Amino acid sequence: MLTIGQLADYAGVTTKAVRHYHERGLLAEPERDASGYRRYTAGDAVELVKIRTLADAGVPLARVRGLLDAEPDVLATAIAEIDRDIADRVAKLRRTRERLAQLRGGDRLFVSPGVADHLDELRELGMSERHIRLERDGWILMRTAAPAEAEAWLAEKRELMGDPEFRALCVDFDAAFDWPADDPRLPGLAARLRAWHAGREAAPESPPVRDPGIARLAEVSLPGGSSPAWDRLARLMSGPERLADNERAPLT
Amino acid sequence: MLTIGQLADYAGVTTKAVRHYHERGLLAEPERDASGYRRYTAGDAVELVKIRTLADAGVPLARVRGLLDAEPDVLATAIAEIDRDIADRVAKLRRTRERLAQLRGGDRLFVSPGVADHLDELRELGMSERHIRLERDGWILMRTAAPAEAEAWLAEKRELMGDPEFRALCVDFDAAFDWPADDPRLPGLAARLRAWHAGREAAPESPPVRDPGIARLAEVSLPGGSSPAWDRLARLMSGPERLADNERAPLT
DNA sequence: CTTGACCTTCCCCCTGGGGCAAGGTTCCAC
DNA sequence: GTGGAACCTTGCCCCAGGGGGAAGGTCAAG
């Protein structure tokens, strides 16, 4: 006859766990001796090892209870299912390991693969990390707001990246972020941007105008989404007639 | 700007979980809009995906908190450790699968491999399942009471199994379980058992007398541990002078 | 103007036990 | 035979990592 501690040691569990199994109805309460101690038989030890084997396999205790006295065929079916479940969990853990390996390097984790590839292209162009983060966050917002459209927009933008003038504009626009608001290069850049937009709209397929939306979203929602030079660029592009006006109070 | 539901969808979690992360200090509480709704930025989405990636890897939330803003080298070290941990868990799951596969077939799960092999030998001898269960439970009790000695006893018993007379005695003793108490074969069997014991004790190396202890343990603690014929056998062996006495009241 | 889908806080529930308290036992050594 | 250590008993609260649902406020569409 075993005490609860001896029984627990045999199965490699704590006495707490054994009492827990009693409460859950997994293991029958054994006889008590004269002083109220529980007294177990070897049969209880076998039962406890069964319980632990199933529990170690991740079977919830509530289900273990049903399985202990199940018919052999029911048990076999359940075991097959549990085995499949373990295989799934192993596969999932493997995938998690792969994701984890990417956690060191970059943004691929946080966005869809397409966006990650796009960000890599921008990085290769030599664009600033600040801009790349801005771009990443913009795509996150878009994908959340409108997943299907975001995919289409992304495809469109990646196609545009094939245009050397567009790439140059992207790089220069990025660089302009740090310029002073009265930098003499700003009007020229604004003109190039407007010219490029005009060329786009004259093209046979006219894609939906999306940039304003994106830009506003990113500007409003993200810290560091704008700078004095970018603000002035926006004013320069919205209408050259008010240029002189803004010229005189660029830092308001 | 995202609502809590949109944010949760992006990361594939529930709004409950997001609020939980706020409570745990994993994710900073964002600004509220005029009606008290939380309003999130894309940066929060990135942060949330980070949290989930680590949590999916099995990192406790309390530790995730520390890792989110860790220096790259600290993070790299932690990730390496987490990766090792996952590999361990995968290995453990594989072992569990193997154990699970044995759950269908027999007793190997519940006892040490040595005992399991011994039980297989008994089975091959043609001994009853009842007896094998009794034997199994006896070894469980012994291993629990005295692990080291149990190993030695087991080795000894398995050596004895090499003796054809011992094997024959085992089989006959098992068969006697179901005999009636007044079966005429019992005195003969008792004589053979006593002769064999006598031979053992006369042998050069005299191993410790262990059978009485085991037998008592098993009888006392296990249901179905004895029968009228076995009881009579025990009396026959303990002293032939009282044989006639017991002959007259075998079923007391 | 209603209806359904959101959002808010609050509180209790689950699993699988762990920790600790307050008290009774048993065993082993001295 | 008498400590003291190591058991045992019940009872209660605690943890992670959320889930469920109540009770109420809000928002957008038809």
C-alpha cells in the first residue's frame, strides 16, 4: 500500500496533482487508513501513469477522464487523433522557429511578403530607414482598412518602381525630408513631381488616385510623418499661385 | 487610425487579448477619441505583431514585455535561447508520440523496460493475463518502495527464469489459481515448490529471501491476489504437520 | 429611426495546478 | 519515550492567458 507521496513519486508528479485528479474525477478516491491518510494500490499507480501519459500528450484532463475506461477501438481512434494533433503542433512550432529567426532581421515579420519585398527594393534604392518605416506603416494601415485594394495598390506601386524617373523622384522626395523649408531645390522638385503626375494622368490606363489618401493617413497617424520641407512641398504642389504667400512665413 | 477591433484583426488576435496586453503593460494604452474609443496607429500594429510572435513561441508575457525594447544583442541572445527551448519541446513531443503509440499495446508504458521485458517472457510461457497483471503490480509496488533493490531482484528473477524447473513451477503455480481447494494435485505441487526452495538455499550463493515479502504485498494490496487453491498451497508449504487439520476445513 | 455591429468597463469562469497555513501522524534516532 | 523531520489532511488564495457575458454607450447604413 502506498501513501500519496509514494504514488506521486512513482508517476513523477506532485501530491497536489494527485489530489487535483481526485477532484476532477480522473482517479478514484482510495480507501483511507485509520488516521485518514489515503492508501493506494499498484493499480492506482498504473492508472496514474496512464493519466500522465495522456496529459503529457496535451489531452485536456476532462477528456482524459473519458478515455481512461474507453473501449479499445474508441481509444485507438482518439489516440490517432491526438497523434495528428501533436504532429500539427510540431509543425506549428517549426514555423514559429522560422518566424523567430526573422525577428532579428527587419520587417518581414510584420507585413505581408509582397510588402516586405517592396521595402527591400526601397532599401536597395538607398532610401532612409525613416522613410521605409513610414512606408511600412502606411501599408499596414491600408491592409487593415482595405485588404483587397491594398494588394492591388501594392502591385501598382511595384510596377511604377520600374520607371526610372519615379524611382528618382522617390529618392529625392525622401532626401527632401531633412532639407530646410526655404531650400532652393524645393520648387524644382515640386515641378518634377507635378510633371510626373500630369504624365500619369494623361496615360491610357488611368489608375485611381490613391497617393493623397495614403499620405494623409500616414501623416496623421504616424509620429515623424512630416517635416517643414515636406509641408512646403505639399503647399508648392497644391497651387503655385500661393507660393509667394507661403514664402514669407514658411515656419508658421 | 484603427479601432481596437481592426488592430486585433490585423494581428489575428481578439480584442480581449489586446486589452489584456494593455493591462499587462505590453502595449501602451493609445489615445482615446471623443467617445472614449481607443485609437491605434500602424506602429501599434507592428508592436502587437511582435508581441504575438514572441508569445506564439511560448515566451511568457512577462518576459515578452522585457524583450520588446531590448537591445539587439540582448534580443538575439534571448531568441537563441527561445529557439533552443522550442527545439526541446519538439523533441519532447516526439517522445510523447512514441509513448502514445505504445498505449494501445500492453504494459510497457507503466513499468520500466526491464519489467516490461520480463512480463513479455511470462506471456510467452503462456501464463494467464491475471497473473501477469499481478506480477506487474507487484513490481510497481516494489519499485516504489525500494527502487534499487527492485532492480536487483528483477535481475535475479530473470536469471532464475533460465532454469526449466523454475519456469515449470511458475506455470503450474499460475494454473493452480483456478483449481478447487481440495484438488488432489495441490500436495504434489507444494512438494515440488519446497524441493526447489530447498535446492536454492543449499546453493553456493544464497540470495536474500524475498518472495514472502512480495507475495504478501501483492496479496494484501491487490484485488484478486489470491484464491482458495493458493491459500491452501500456502498452508501446505508452511508446515505439513497441520495438513490434516486444514484438509477438513479448506473453505473457512 | 431602427438595427446591427462596434466600443466601454466590470466581474466571474476556465485549466492545471503551486504555495502556504494550521493542524494531525508517523517514523527514526537518540 | 521523546524529539524533530518528514509525512499527511483540508482549506483558501494565487498564477497565466485569456473567454464569456452583462450592462451600457456609439456609429453607420438602410
